[in-house]
Amino acid sequence: MPSKKKIKQEFDWMTPAKPAPNRSAREEMYLAELRERAALLRRLNYDKAEARARLRANVLWDFELHSQPAFTSKIDGIIEEVYGRGGAAGGPPTL
């Protein structure tokens, strides 16, 4: 009588490979988002203080269940970078 033992054949596509966490890429993603938000606020004629407050509030809200992220200290630099590009706020960029 033949054996009823099941043969289990593994396929590499059946077990997805989970990528290793990349903290630097994650932080760069958050910094890019902050730059985009700062540029939007500049185009909407927000002054530096209002934009800084909005970005800080957004980060605090995003991470309200966790500790404050390390990139929060870079918000001031992002604001200075975006607002220091020249040209009138809300107008076309000056090249």
C-alpha cells in the first residue's frame, strides 16, 4: 500500500522577502515631505513663524503616540532653506 505522506514543496515566491528597515531612507522621506509642505506654505504667503509652527504641529500630530522624532530639530533649517531662496513669497521663483 502506498504511503500517504504528503510532500511539501517550497516555492520562493510563497514566502515574501521582508526588506530590512532603512532608517535613513525613512528620515529622508519625512524631510522631503517637510520641504514640500514648507514650499507650499510659502506659496500660500505664510510667514516663517507661521510655517514653522504649522510644520512643528504636523510632526507632533504625526508622532503623538510615539516619542518626538530626531528630525524635528531640522525644521528650522528647512524653513530657512525654503524661505531663503529669494523672490516674493507666493510669486514665481526667482532664478
